[in-house]
Amino acid sequence: MEREGEEEKKKEGSSYRYWVREATPDAAPPPLPQKLTNNDVVAAPNAPSLGSLWNKAGTWEEKSLTKWATDRLKELLGSVGSLQFSSGKAEIIGVNRCVGDAFLVTVRNKKRVGYTYELALKVEGEWSFEENTKKVKGTLDIAEFSLGELDDLEVDVKLSDDKELSQQLKQRIRMDMKQFLEPIRLKLGQFEQELKYR
């Protein structure tokens, strides 16, 4: 029984909790946080090439690029311009909806970017039918798309209600407006390249 009591005291004496309670005055002081200055950043010998200075191990670090991406998408898509069709022309005059997010992730000292967006573009144009010229308004809806999915991109054309146009003419206008898909795809490809170098 005495041995068991001695062994328990020995275990208690070597435990971490016991050691912390019994810290001696000659022990090292507890570490204090220290804010890095610009001089520390320049003088750091092994500064990581990616991510923040505090993340030297290159573990998970995420940064939102949503504001930049939304502004850049609106700018790029606003510059698509107009297209000429066999019986008319149309142009993208604005971005009605640009909803989504973009991010930069640093994992194991490797940079990875990504995004997910939905778009609605406002379109106006003029078509000639049987010696009549008709102004047409509509939207190009692009469902949710992400990085690397531009080949699968689809455009849904919605025309404003115009009772003077027959269903056949509306179908023809929709087919014409779907030709915006390729210029939009090119602008989104440019956006992806710019995003990769952020």
C-alpha cells in the first residue's frame, strides 16, 4: 500500500499540470505576441512565397476576391459590344445581375483560385421583318458556372413581352441572341486568366 501511495505522488509530481503550478522564478517568461513591422517582413530569411507572413508552414489560408471579381465581370461583360445578325443587330447594354463569390486559397504553399457566379445581361436590339424594323429588349441569363466550366456554358434568352411579334419571329430572335455565347465565353476566359494571377 505504501508503494502505491509513493507511485501516485510520483505520477502527480511529473504531470504537466503539477509542473505548471510549481513554476520556479528562474523559469523562462511566457511568450508574448509581437506585431510584425515592415522591417521584419524584409529581414525575414525564410519568408513564404505565398500567403501571409504568419503562415510560414503554408497551411490553409483563404482570401475573398468577390468584390474585385464582381466589378471585373461587370466591366468585361459591358465591353462585349454589339453583334450583327442576318436580319438585325443587338448589344449588351448592362449587367442586371452578377451574383456569386470568388476566392483565393493557399494550401500547402500552393495557390488555388475559384469562383461561382450567376449572370443576367440586359440586351437591346433592332430586327427587320418584312420591311418593318422592330426594337426588342431582353435578358441573357447564364445559370451558375464555376472555374473550368466555360465549355459547358449555356445562355437562356428571355424577351420582353411584345404581342406584335409572332412566336416564329421570337424564336428567330432568340437564336440570334444565343450567338452572344461565344463573345461572353471569351470574356469569361479572360476573367479566369486574370483571376489566376491575383
